[in-house]
Amino acid sequence: MAMYQAAMGQRRGGANRRFDEFFRVYPLAMMPGPEREEANHGGKIFLPSSALDKLTRMHIAYPMLFELINGTKGKQTHAGVLEFTAEEGKVYLPYWLMQTLSLDPGDLLEIKSTDLPLGTFIKLQAQSTDFLEISDPKAVLENAFRGFSCLTTGDIFTFKYNDHVYSIAVIEAKPESAKRGICTLETDLSVDFAPPVGYVEPTRSSGTSTPRSATGGLSAQAGTLHTQGTMAQAINYADIAPSATSAAAGAKAVSSHFLGGGQKLSSKKGGKAPTPKASTPIAGSSTNPQPTPARRNNNGPQPLRLPPRKLFFGYEHVPLKKKDGKDGDGEKKDSPFFEGQGQTLRKKKDDKK
């Protein structure tokens, strides 16, 4: 009876049988054919077609997960399979997997089929602060995890985003098991992040700075503030009025008018532009007439700076004076506006031709 059960077990592939082979390992960059840059930042390997034949006869269930063991260095991790297109006796790994296992091109690598529990939680840590520049890291990692079948605690995998390669360490994975790995396919995986390596928490200031006095800040611009009195006193009308001597004296400091005289390229109608006198150039002298600078109007309105909650309703009214010395608002003449006799082209009926 025992011999019959053993024979039936061998016929069905054996419940305790597993894929266990040795291969020469090489990085994906050395694989013939087109470049596979996306696969180089994933978690899947390339096996020969003979491995697919053995896995099929062993009835290995999907997803096919493998345990990668470097017996020389005593390191191991887990990975999935992407294609069975490698040459016989060779296996191609992403570069980060070769670094994790401390492998060199041509080393022997033991590959075993294995099963891992579906992951429910994973904690990651970026290896540089550049990871903080990603606006939505969870969405980016969700897209990057499409190239992975499993993850192992302690691994530092890489992914590429916007022409930049990021390195991420797996700090914790749940559910915990002796293999320290989880399957990331067809599962609802919660992701948490630890502070990136090299990240320094920004220091906060004590916030004890004394605010600037409102009165002191305004007094330098609008003069002395008056808490009582008329509006003219409150806004220092005597200092800013156009007729004030202090305003005229300070016009040079606050006016933004342009200085200098203008030059015309075209001459007056019917005249000729003056021709500069020919002379031998002498250093520091010129025979051409120098333009006279325009006079500045120092008695114009000056900038009005009012303190808070103050209104200004205009300057005092000064009526214009006429040539005879009378004010423009004086009495009007009694004479009519229009004088003289009108002329018409049409003759009256009573007139004779």
C-alpha cells in the first residue's frame, strides 16, 4: 500500500517536490536583444525555457514565486519571473537584486520555487530626500509595484520616475513569516513611509520677536501724528500744501520728474537744422552748444501720506486772477455776450432789386 501511494505521488508530480536548480547569474544589461530598462527596476527575473517545462510538469501554481539563495555569502531574497527567454543555464536579474545578494556576473545562484502569504501592510523608507519631491508618492509606488510579484524585508529595490531612479528600503512587511516576504499580487496592500535617510526636521523659531510699533513706523513717513484737533492738524496740512515752503523744499527729494532737455531730430518747417561747427576734438571740451536743463516745478502738489483712518477732501480753493488784478469770480460785465449787426444772404421782400 505504501509503495502504491509513493508511485501515485510521483505520477502526480509529488506534493513535496519543488523546483530547485542552479544557474549562472548575469545582470539584465548583459542580456541579448532589446534594452529592458523597465524590467531592470522591477522584481522579476528571466529564466530559460527549460525551467518553464519543469515548472509545468511540477504543477507549480500561479503566481510563480522563487527564493533566490547565494550560498557563498549566505544571503537570500525572493522574486517573480517575467519571461522564459534566457539562454540555457543562465538567469538574468535586475541590478538591485544582484546588489542585494552580493553577486557578480557569472556566479552560481540557487533558485527554488516557494509560496508567500498575501501582503496586507508594508513600511518603506526612501534612501534620499529626493523622494520628498514626488507630489503623490503612493500613486507613484502603486504604478511601480506592477513590476513586482513579491517583496522581502531588508531589500532595497529601485524604481524609475521622471527620468530619476529612487531607492526604497523595505523596513517592515505583514503578515510576518519565517521567510520575511510577502506577495504583492492581487491584494489590498497598505503602505506607510518612514522619514527618508538624511532628512532633518526643520527647526521652528521661538516666535518672541517684538512687533514694530505702529506709531513709530508711520511717523517717519507722515510726520507727527495728532490724536486730537482738526483734520488739517491730523494730516499735517501745513507741511503738504502746495504753498508751503517746506513742501517746495522737499520736492527735490520726493519728485519723480525727469531732468534734462529734449532734442528734436527734425527741424522747423521752412528752416534748416543748425550744423555743428567743425573743430579739432580736444579732450574735455566741445564747441557744440550744450542743452540747457529744464527747470523743475518745485511748487507742485506733493505726495499725500495720510495716517490710518484719515480722509482728505482736497486742497484749499484759490481763485484765478485776471490781468487787471481782479479775481476770476468777480462781477461779470453787463454788456451782452455778442455785439454787432448780423448779415444775411436772402433779401427781404420789400427791398427792390
